[in-house]
Amino acid sequence: MANDNLEDLKNGKRPATSANAEIMDIDELIQENAEKIRVGRDYQAVIPKLLVPPKNRRERLNRKALLVWSPTENISEIKLNEYILLSKEKYGYNSEQALGMLYWHHHDMEKALSDLSNFAPLPDDWSTDDKVTFESAFNSIGKNFLRIKQMMPDKPIASLVKYYYLWKNKRKKSSVIDRQAKKLASVRANENQNGSREGSSSAESEPDDKKDPGEGSSKQSCSICGVFVTTLHPTQKGSMCGTCHTHFRRTNGGIRPTLGPPRPNNRHLNVARNKRLPPRGMYVNHDDLQSIASGSNGQGETVLSAMDDEVVSLKCKIQSNKQEIGHVHKKLKLDVTEFRNVEPTPSRVISRWSNDEVMLAIQGMRKYGKDFKAIAETMGTKTQTHLKSFYSHYRKRYKLDTILQKYDAEQNTVIIELSDDEDEPVIRKDEPSSTITRQSTPSALASGTRLINKLTLNPKAHQTAAAAK
Amino acid sequence: MSITPFKKRVCYYYDSDIGNYYYGQGHPMKPHRIRMTHNLLLNYGLYRKMEIYRPHKATAEEMTKFHSDEYIRFLRSIRPDNMNDYNKQMQRFNVGEDCPVFDGLYEFCQLSAGGSVAAAVKLNKQSADICINWGGGLHHAKKSEASGFCYVNDIVLGILELLKYHQRVLYIDIDVHHGDGVEEAFYTTDRVMTVSFHKYGEYFPGTGDLRDIGAGKGKYYAVNIPLRDGMDDDSYESIFVPIITKVMETFQPSAVVLQCGADSLTGDRLGCFNLTVKGHGKCVEFVKRYGLPFLMVGGGGYTIRNVSRCWTYETAVALGAEIANELPYNDYFEYFGPDFKLHISPSNMTNTNATEYLEKIKNRLFENLRMLPHAPGVQVQAIPEDGVRNESEDEDNVNPDERNPQSITDKRIAPDNEFSDSEDEGMAPGVGGGGRKDNRSYKTVAPARKQARLDSNRMEVDEPEFNILKDDKEDKSVSSDDSNKKDAVKS
Ligand SMILES: [Zn+2]
């Protein structure tokens, strides 16, 4: 587990003789002068005698390691999750601490719950000043924690390292946002030229909730700030979201000023203003901004950290929903296979092509590319083989290759990724979007995909994220 | 508390400080990956399915069970601010370049070693089926020398602990580098077989030739599988499975240690193989099926997002739990972008290991294994997961160490067959399905285990211990007459 590759770490001590990369025969592989295992008292371990298992097991074992959690089957997963959530939201425990408490009380949930308030998890001992100092030290010195420590003598190196890794994670988060902002800016530029944004966002991974307010969504948008919400408050000035409505009531009918994009219906009139706005999908709540700016010391931070918490809990939700979708998807796939085996369809399959079928096949290729299996499944009246020969026969006539090219273009986008180590950008070809699974089984997936869209595009998450920046 | 049938009792060793040690700027070894793994498996809900231990810090006394006193004394005293006073010793112990002096170095070694030793003790007590210490696996460390980012060899210390109650221990190493430290430590003994799969040829550490097979009593007890660049999942499985099968058959260990170095994964910063997380995990799955007391340790792994993916997945494999491909949100979520998935795809690098080449290696190694004193007619084989059965046990949920320690493992493992053959069928399909005809000495706990199984599934703690003593004496008297090299208990 060491390396030969890095120059600075090269350990010239153990050179290996040259070897050909194409060696096929093991005799060639055998190297004369190769490094050998050393034999002698200085190298081998002294093998212990085989013992009789000790009688006093308990006594000996307890010294070795401290048990902090042990699994139990007396508490259901659901109950355990509820408990963890409660201890997190109400008392600020992380799940490890919460489980520790439960174990301490011998898995007695009630006792643990009542004891939660008696302890306060250690608060984050990094003040804003610390964080700023760290960041500027890091930017000038780099990852030399010994030297950073000289600038922050009250922090042990362990604490610096720990903070560094979390901070790095956060920093990436912002770079993701920057990336998205850039992408959207260019999309918007195109939009201005074309006056249409059709197809431009299909490959975008995240914050874009605005494209079709009605489509597949049970949420409605606020007429003031455009945020999607489940409950709207109707007023004589239009339906409003909770925040706008509160402002409306407090100010006796005033319209809440927003920094977010203007209402959908007059958006195209404000192209110039758009340029100074945060990326689409991000909204800044004016009230919050004001309280951050004018509030007494610490109040701003409280607002921000509350928003951070909200972002985290929304992200948790997103991921667990994705897991759920993945699970359902897998099940569906299995079910489809089962179904397919039970009911063969040869009777319905005729080799002659009707006009409708031709249309369907072409549209199928638009949607699934060369995944003939998926297309065959959609059509139901032609097999995969039929479609393959259809493709080779009518390739020219229907310009099928153009369709496929278009499909490929939509599927592949270049995503820039930061390598986890040296922060060098790595260009990597990837799936169209980080969140959407490639569609392979048509009907099952179509609904699943839409679901994902709805989840990832939760406008509230972006609103808070933007405000937190 | 009861244990679900078919599920393994898994103990996991972790210290929350371990991620805070830092080898230095630009150094590829990042203990932080262990914390990332921990956080990921916590958020996957795997944490709550295991016993979680915070390991003790191994003492100098414990570490000198293998390492030399001087070397440990040196490790204990060296610090970044006094290293100029130690120039000579640093050279002698190979500390400074690959193995830098960093803040908290000694504590880091203590935690890593403490985990593996505690895990071995736990297995010896038979109060766990599988123990995991991702902070361990530092397989290059030598008796008096640091090497390849490793200072204290937690694996050797763990195996030495296991050897107290196990006649034979098998060590398997799937790190991309040769497990030279462990091999060297046990090069001349027949009680530990070391099996290492590694890249060989112009590669660190340079050892691990096919012809290196051990020395003295330990001849044929070191097995080296030298491989070339680009090993993929299929090739790896095609060599791993037959070799481990044959090793299990001929060596018949009563405990296994698996070093799960993740630098054999595709895209590793230092590695050159092309394994996916699934392919890597298959090795764990395969070894687990034997149902032997099983210690899993970490090791190399330098593309840390993949290391934590891999070890999280392997923790799930150990537990027999299925986990979603979508990662749960966690403290280090952004490290896993852009896909945020558990599994990774292989790259398009060429696999320079031809099938014929692998076949030749395999046959050469089979020849060597045939030289081992073999138990005729004894068939050992991996068994399917669902064939493993054990009864649920009532257990004390307060202190797991006070649970009936043997009953659970006993029902699965029947490594010896002194009593009867039919007994085992359908009940304990683990190791040793056939009649054992040679009378080499077997590990002393074996008779007790057997007794436990015969004892209609339930047994009291005191009773079998009485039996252990009695049977053990008989067993020893047999073995002392036996000229077979297997009975060697060094004095
Ligand atoms: Zn390695």
C-alpha cells in the first residue's frame, strides 16, 4: 500500500528489476535479484503457544475496548429513526450520540428520551473569526497544519484537520453552485438570442424548477415571488406563499419586495435585470436578508445556521427518496421480467409494419436511442429483432442517424468534477444528469423519473441555499 | 435480545479521533477516509446493526509482542518538533520519507493496533462472528522498520492474538501491494498461511515473487499471486476463488484475517488494478461463506471517496444487509459527486493478465499447495449464504461480553469430525464436511465446540468449559505423539 509513482515519496530502498508489461509466461515473470523476504530472529514474529481458553473470560475482555452501541431487535427501525430525528431536531444530537444515549439506558427508549435534555452535545467550538482565520491561513499556507497552527495556537492540529475536511466539503458545495450559475448564465444568453429555451435544460442536473409550472406538479406558485408552495393564501392581490402573505398582512396590503426572479408571466421583459440575479432556482427572502443585516450580533448567524440545517434535512430527504425510488425501480424491473416470461407475445407480433408502427418506432428512437429492447417494450407489437432490421432498412429513408445523434447529444454532457485530492479539475464524461437514471424500461421509468425531478427541484431548498450564501 | 437467524454477529472498531491524524501535505495516505467510511455506514443505517466498540490504545507492551522494544520506544518518543535529534534512528527504522513523522503518530499506531488486537480477542472469546477494523490493515510494517506508510503491524499483532486459541490462522491480502510485513513475520511458521494477491513487477515493495513460498517449517505456507496491471472483476474472481478454495481445503484454518486494501480498486491514486466495489466485495463475501471467525481490516486505498464506498459496502456484506446504490446524505456528501452513487464503474484500461497467464499461476500454486500435509478425503468448501443456520439465542442485552459465548459460532462451524459424519449434514455445513482421518492435533477449542453442538443446541457456559479442559488434555496427548509438523506449538 505504498507508492512508487509519486516522486517525492519514492522509496529508493527497494528497487524491483524491470519487467515487461506483456509478459505471458510466468517464467519470464520470475525475476532474478528480486527483493526477498528476510529470515532471522530480527524479522519473524515469535509465535505464541496455543492456550486453553481462559475460564475468566469476562474479566479479560472488558479491558480491551469500550462498547458504545449494541444492536437490538426490540425497537423497530421506524421507532429508532423517529428517536434519532427527535434527538437531532430537539436537542442537537447526531445519530451516533443519540444511539449512545439509548444504549446507555439499556435500549430503554423512554428513559433515553427523558434523559436527552440533561446533556448538551458539545457545541461547535469554531467561531466565525476562527473560520475566517483558518480560511485565510489555508489560502496563503496550504495544507501545512503545523504552520496553520502557529497562526491559530489555541486549536489542536486534530481540530484543524477535522475542520479542514468538513470545510473542503462545503467549499465544493459552493463551487457546484458556481458551476451551475455559469451554466445557467450561458443558457440564458442562448435564450435571449433564440427567444426560446426548449430543450436547453433537459440535461441540467439541478436547480431548475421554473420551466413548466403546471407540468406534473401539484404545487402552485406564489404570484409575488414565484416560489412553489403547497398552500397558497388567496388575497385580492393574488395568491401568495406564506412569507409574502405574512408581509402582506403585516404591512396592511404591501407587496413583499423580493430579489428573486420576477413573476413567471412577465419574466421575458426583464432580461437585463436577470443578469444580476442569483442563478435560477435560487431566491433570497428579503425579510431574512434584512434581519441578517440589521439584527444584533449573532442573529444573522442564527438565521444562517437554521437555514443550513434546513438544507441538510432537505438533502437527507432527497437522498432517502432517491433510495426509495431506486428500490421501487428495482422491484418494478423484476416484476416486468416475471411478467414477460409468463406471457409471451408472439401472437400480437406481425412482421409487416403499419404506418402507426413506423411513427412509434421513430419516436421510440428519439426517446430511447438504440435501446431497441425498450422501444419494443413500448410498442408491444414488434420484437427487438424487428426493430433492429427496421433500423438497418430505413436508416436513410427516415434519417434515423440524425435522430440518434440528437439523442446522443442529449444524453452526454461533460461534467467537470473536482478530484478529491489535489483539486485539479477532471473532465469526465458522464450520464446526462447526476440525479436521473438512464431510462431503460420505458413505462416503469417514465413515472419514476418525473418523481425524481419533482424531488430534486424543490424550490425551497434552493431558496434557502441562496440565502445562506 | 435475540439474533436473527442467518445473520452474523458483527463487531466494529472505530475511534472518532482516527480521522484527525494527518500524514502531511501531499501525502496520499489519509486517515480521514476511515471517518468518511464511518459516516457513510452510519447514514446507511449499518451502524445500528453492529456492536460498536471504541478500541483501547494498544500499549507498548502489546506492540512489542511483535515489534522490537527499541523500535517501539523510538516511535513513542519521536515528534515533529524533536525529529532532528533522531536522525540516525530515523534512518535505521526507515522513518522520514514514505513514513513521515507527524503529529500524534504514536497514538495513531496505538488506535490502529488497539482495534485489531481487541477484535482478535473478541473472536477468541467467540462472542462475535466477524470483527471489522478499518483503521487497521497496515501490512507493510516490519519488526523493526516502518515501510509503505505503515509503522505498527496491527495485522501481525491481531494474528498473534488469534494464535493463542487457534492452531492455524489464514491471512488473505487483496491490497494491490504485496503484504510483505505479514508474510515476513510468519515466513517460517506453519501455523499461519499468508496469501497475497498483488501487482508484481516494478512495483512497491518489490517482494511477492511466485517462488517465494516460505522457509523452514513455514515452507509452502506463504502463497504469492503476482499480477499485472488492469486486473478486472472477472479475472480477479477467476484466480481468487480457486486459490482460496484450495487453501481452505488443504490448510484448514480455524480463523481468517482478510486485509481489504482498497488500492486495488479502479481509479486508485496509487494502484493499477481495475476492480469495482462489487468485485472487491466479492472476495469478502466468498471468505465470509466459510463461516470461520473472521477479522476484516482496512489497508491501502488512496482515492478516498472510493475507499469509503468500498469499505461501507463490505461492512454491509459482512452484515448480510442490502444497501441502496444511492448514497444517503452524510457529512461528506459532496465528495461523492457528481453521481452520488455507491457503486463505481471500471475504466477502459487494458487487462494485461491473460487468461493463460492466470491459469499457469494457479496451477503452479496448486502444485505447491499439494506439498502441504494434506488431510485425505476432507472436503472443505464454501457454502451458500442461506445454508448457514443458527438458532436465535437469548442474550443479555446489557453486556454482550457476558453472553453465552460459544453457542452461536458453534452451530455453524464444525471444523473437525472426530465424532461422526452424519451429524454434520444439514446442520453445520461450514468447514470440514467429511470425515477427518488424520490425527493431527487440532486447535484445542475444537472438542468443546463439538461438544456444544452435540448438546442439543443449548448449553450452559460452565459445562463446556469443563469439557474444554478435559478434551484439551486428551487432544494434546494425541498431538504430542504425532510427528506431523502441524502439532508444532513452539516453546
Ligand atoms: Zn497498498
